[in-house]
Amino acid sequence: MFTISYHEKILLGKLVDAYYMANLSDAQPDGKDFWMDLSPDLCSTVCMPLEQAMRAILKAYSWSDVSDWIGGGMHMHAVDTYTNEGV
């Protein structure tokens, strides 16, 4: 379980949405070989920077934990929030 601030979770959710939209925009209409048909240009200019931003938000955890979260579909229920009381 990752723990980040409420505002970081809002930003993380938007990054996840953008990541999915970028992948969907590059998918073949027939849905076959989805991962094999992704454009390397789109991956390097859009998806990788989005992934790096998500990793930066979840900075307190190891690379393998974050990689597993991304590889597992980036489910937001696996990310808990905290609040800064009195801030």
C-alpha cells in the first residue's frame, strides 16, 4: 500500500488516466496484439514521461514495488492518502 497526500492522489489519478488514454489512442481497432502494436515514438515521448511522473509521486517506495503497481494496472485502491492536519 502506498501512502501519499490527497492532492498527490488526485494528480496521480489524472496521470493514470492520461497514461491509459495514450495507450488507447495507439491501439489497433481490432484489439489484436495491443502491446506489440504500440508506437515506440508514443511510448518514449508520452507514456514513459507519464510513468516517470507517477514514480516520482510514489517516491517513498522501491522501484520494484512501483513497477509492480504499474504492471498490475495501476489500481488506485492500492494507494492510500494522508492529510496534513493544521497545514
